[in-house]
Amino acid sequence: MGAAIVDPLPLHLTSRVAPELYDRILDNLHDSPSALSACSTVWRSWLPTCRYHLFSEVVLSQKFATFLRSRANQEVIPFIRKVIINGGWGDPNGKSEEDLFLLLGDLENLACLRMNRVVTWETHDLWRSVTLTAAGTPLSHRLSSLILRSVHFPSFSALALFISTFYNLRELSVEGVTWGSNVAHIEEGQLPPLETSVLKKLRIASCSFRPIILWIWPELASGRVIEEDHLTPPRLTHLALPEIFPNEGHLLGSLLRTLGASLENLEIGFLSHGSDNSDDRDMFSLVDLSYNTQLKTIACHQVVLFHFPFRDFSTTAFQSSNDPTSRYRWVTDILGTIQSRKILQVTFHVWLSAESQLDLINWSALIRILLSPPLAELRHLRFSVSGIGRDIDLVEVWFRRRFGQMLSSKAKLQVEFSE
């Protein structure tokens, strides 16, 4: 049976449809570039909405840069709000980098810059000139989100100089960023300060946490709370530090105490390896969430239950889960300090290869915390699982066995697999 042919509505009807209705329909195509491209050629009035979605986020390659430089394509520039720069820019003469700097300065509505896998990035004088003196509002004041992933800087000073160029950052993400030991233009004791008055989201992952935090808030070096020094404390609402060494617990504790009630979303994880060093274990006690009374979500990373070579823990599960030197003790120790009455979601990022490994966690202590009065509003309990197959139903049963009847009247359990 052939497909039915549907005639289009007559013009005298379609011309009466409110433009807002067309916009709403086109908005639903935001993740379909091919459909948006097709719609952009149907009706001139649809073109701005299609361009809004097609060019809101772009990967700035040499080919696309050439496209933007064409006079015929200048109308696209106002729609670009996020730019992604991948590795591969640059030539021996630095000509393409200069072109890149100048092009970024011309993107009048650019709000987010993400850099991926850039082998070496130096803060050239031309870059500072473009960001500070671009036409209209300079890029240094326009950019509100900076995301650095796997970017190498010649020195920490170069990294600080680059980030501090932007005065209105609301989001800063530093992931897999490295720096050399080369002495840069600025001495370490004279690093340019970062304007943090509007900074709301901070993520530091797969790189050293301490130097970045102490550069942003040097007052924390003394271990004192910034408010005690009569300075304006940071107002972060989102903080993600998924990879912290135990000996950095003191600094983390000072930061969390300083953030106080402003913090609403926290991601945290300790790279603990079950050391017998009591000093390392005592560091967990310095991380106190009782000061963060407005917390709404918390995510625990680095719950790595997988062991190689594989061992079956079923016979020693009780002893392992209650061992005071356990590498997983920090999970219950830290969650047990929660005093916020607004917690809606708790997430655990778990790596395992067999059900028996789950018994390395002290489930009785964890359930006791989840049922405590501070978590009375808990609605979602999420487990993001890595290191095992894709049978979600089977793995979900493993978790339900350990929670028993707790979930029937409490939070909704969600189990998902991550790469």
C-alpha cells in the first residue's frame, strides 16, 4: 500500500498562523541540523529562527572561518553564541592563530568558548589586544563561560594570564589542563587576579586542584575562612571537584566552609587508595558539609569497586564494608555531615565488574544517612555505573537488594551506564 499524499494547506490559511507558532515548531527541531537547513529555505520569516539554532554552537575550523569571512555570510555572525576550538590550529608562522584571534573578536554575541586538545596555547599580545579592545563590548567582558579540556600551557602563569583576561566569567571548567615549568612573563607571586564577583560554576578535573584554587582565592592558603578576613566570600552555586587527593582535604574543607549557604550543587571524589596513613584518613573529617545549608544535589565520584586481579568479596563483605581504613569510608563520612534540608538528588559514580563488589560499601550506614531528617526531601537516587555490561535491569536489581524497602516510600532509584 503506497504512502498517502497530503496536500499542503492553502495559503489563505497558513498566512493567518501566528509567527510565534511557527517559531515553537522550529524550536523543536533544535537538534536536527538537516531539518533546520531544509526549513530555512522554505520561508524567509523562518530563516532567523533556523539560524538561531543552526549557528548557536559552532566548531571553529579553518573551513568554517573562511565561510564566516565571506561578505555574503556576515549575517550569520550575530547568531553565534558558543565556539568550540579543537586542536590543529596554528602554523609555523602563527598566521592562522592571528586569524583566529581576530575572528573571535568579531563574534559580537559570543558568550561561551570551549577549547579541546590544544597542544600549546600561549597568551599572545595580539590575543589580549583583541579581547580587550574589540569593537563594541570587548570579548573580555562578553565571555561568560570558559571551558578548557586537554589544553597545555607553557606555565601556570600563562594559564592564569589567559583565564584572567575575562572579567565576567560565570562558568569556568578546567579539565585535563597541564602546564610546564617554564618561567613566564609574571612571577608566581604576582599572578593576575581572577574576577570572581559573578563566578557561579567551577569545575576542576583531571588536573591539579590546589594551585588553581589558591590562585583564585589566595586567602585560603592560610586555612582560614575568607569571611574571617573581612573579604567578600565567593558565591559559587556549583562546584565540581571529582578527583581530590586525601592530603587536599584541608583546603577543600576551607573552601566549602567559605562557600557556605551559596553552594547548591556539589560534585566530589577522593582518589584514595586504601592507605594506612592515618593522616590521610583524618583528612576526610575536615570536609564538613554542615555549612552548606542550601545544598540541593550532591554527586560522589571515584567509588571504584573494581579490582584487578578480580577478587570475590562475598565472604568478607561485612568486614570490608565496616573497616575504618576502607578506601570507601569517605562516602559515608562526608554524606553524614549534610545538614541541608533541601537535598533533592544524590548521585554515585560507581565502577564495578561484579555484584559482590558492591558489598565493599557500608550499605547500612549509607541507608541510615539517606533516611536521616536532613535528607527528608530526597527524590532521586542515581547510580552511574561503569566497567560492566549493558544489562540495566540486572544491575538495578543488585542495588534494590541492598536498599530493601527503603525506596518504596523514599527516592526514585535510577541506574544508568556511563562510558
